[in-house]
Amino acid sequence: MLDRAAANSSVSTEAAQQEHSPERPSVEPVPVRAPSTLTAAGDLLRALAAPVRISIVLQLRESDRCVHELVDVLGVAQPLISQHLRVLKSAGVVEGERHGREVVYRLVDEHLSHIVVDAVAHVEEARG
């Protein structure tokens, strides 16, 4: 008998916690996104999560670059730059176009650079 009373008390406590205070306006729920969309967004954010890849996106935001230009400006070894470019390319962040012996890389979409720029600005503001 005591267990049933405790269970009923628990249920009424949960119901009370779910109600909003009268002065707080109710809000419409945001549409729930498809799991595949959320998975793809997570994959994109993971692809952008390395400091070298963030630097590459910031460079490509300014202008298209080939690998040796990224090596020179970032001071990172060519194989490492190429590896990071492969990750960004497979995530759909960058695309490359061959010009003779060089491949020139550019951002696929300007929205992607905003993600990186906003994250960097957020960190700099918090430290400032």
C-alpha cells in the first residue's frame, strides 16, 4: 500500500514540474528534424572540428588556394594539409579543380565559412 502512495505522489510531482508558471508565455515547439538531417549536420560539424581544418576554411574564405599556398601560409606539412583537405572534401565543405599539375581548392558554400567565422568570433569575444 505504501508503494502505491509513493508512486502516485511521484506522478503528481512530475505533472507539476511539467506545467509552466502562469507568467511565462507558452511557445510553439520547433519542428523536429529528420534523424538523417541531424546525423549529416553532426558529420559536418565533426569535419570542421580540427584546428587545421578551421584554418583552411578561413583561408579559403578569402580566396581559392592550392595546396602549396596553404602549406606556406599555415606552416603545416603538405601531407597533413592534403589529409585535412580530403576530410573537408568528403564532407562537402571544399571542392578542388585541377589546373595543370595543381589542384585549386575553394569553399563549396559560403554558409560553411559562417559557421567557422562565428565560432572563432565567439571564442575571441569570450577571451577579450
